Amino acid sequence: MWPDLFHTDAGKGVPVVFLHGFCENLSIWNDFMPDIASNHRFVSIDLPGFGGSPLLENTTIENVGECVFQFLKNIGIDKCHIFGHSLGGYVALAIEEKHPEFTLSIGLIHSNAFADGEEKKINRNKSIEFIQKYGADTFLQTFVPSLFNPERREELQGTIQILSNLTKETSKETMLAYTAAMRDREDRSSLISQTNKAILFVAGAYDGLINMELNLAHKELIKNGEFHVLPNSGHVGMYEEPEKLLHIINSFIQELHDDAQSGPQS
């Protein structure tokens, strides 16, 4: 049996599901809720092990995706748009791979459809060793600021502190489990290149975790969808350029809705 997940559920209409990233929780999407919920059913979830949701016994991206899928089915969702930040994007792609009929569209926000390369896997292992040796709090002291555009860190000190306080709620056990899960996840880039389903990809111009070369590789794969770069953001556009990111997401959903309403043209 999959566990219940802590979540926020507001509004009515076509469901739009938001998944958070590593060491975050559903609160990163709170400021988006009033606007999205005014026209759609807004659902944000604490992934297993984060916030108010229990950690799975076997944490893999595939298991987390299945847990989220089963939970969404249990709360009456048969189809939905799914937007995932970073780790949340990995989970969204795992759901898409196993249950393609469930997703109306996929939004990858500062995320990556490719598997980790060897250098990235080495860095994941170094993170695991560091967390085991020095603890979660010490790791987060450097990790959280690295998520932001380096040219704006002084300007965004208050925001960085808000995210720092949020991440400190993540247990060491959860951090270790997910770092290994991200390291071992499968390459799902073919899901983007082979589907006609609408894909939204949003990158940060100053993202220190996903470089622009990798971002542009996704642009080449997308057959049907949109590719955007937030010009002043690092890895956390919902904190660095929230109004712009919300506009991108709203416009993407609205265009899909309009296309569905108009139907096939004769």
C-alpha cells in the first residue's frame, strides 16, 4: 500500500499538479495557488519523505512516481497537467513513462530529462559522503545559496534565508535516500523526443546545477511545447522571478485549453 501524502487541494476544473524539488516541500508553490486555483483545480504535494509525507521504504524515482500517481488517483484525479521543479520533474517524467494516459502535459521547471553523467554521479556520491560525515545542516549552508543567481544573492538574502529555513525541515535520511535515487535514475529524454504531448521546459540563465548547454539539448528534443529561459534566475525561478514563471505556466495551460476547445480544424 502506498502512503497518503500531505497536500494542498484548492479550486475546481482541470487539475494542475505541482511537485517540489530536493529538500523542498509544497510551500514553494503557495504563491502560485490563488491564481491557478481561480481557473483550475490546484494540487501541490509533499513528496514522500518531505514536509508532512512519510519516506518510502525503497526510495527510487520510479517508486516515488508510482506513489504520487496512486495518491492522485485516490483523490479523484484521472488526468492532469503536472509541473515539477528539479527533482519534481524527474518524478513527473517517471509518471509519464508508466502512465502516459494520465498526463495532459508535463512541465519541467529547472529540471532534466537525461540521466546523470559520470561526473554528476561522482558529485552525488561526494554529497552523500559529506552529509554522512558532517550532517544535513552543514550541507545545506552551501547548497541553498548555490541555487540562486550568483549576481543576485546579496539582493535576495531574505529569500535565501526563507528557503534555507524550509530546507532544514528535511531529515538526513531523506536527503541520503533521494541523492542516491537521483544518481540512479534512468534517462527519460526519449519521452520528450518521441511524444507529441505538450512539454513546457523552463530554464534559468544562471543555473549552477543545470548548464545552458544541457538546457538547450532539451530544446532540440521538444516536438510540441515551449522552451523558456528566465533571464535573471538560477535554479529556483519560483523565488527569483515568480511573476514571470507564473505567467509562463498560466499561458501554457491556457493555450492548451484553447486548442482543446477549438478542436481539430477542417
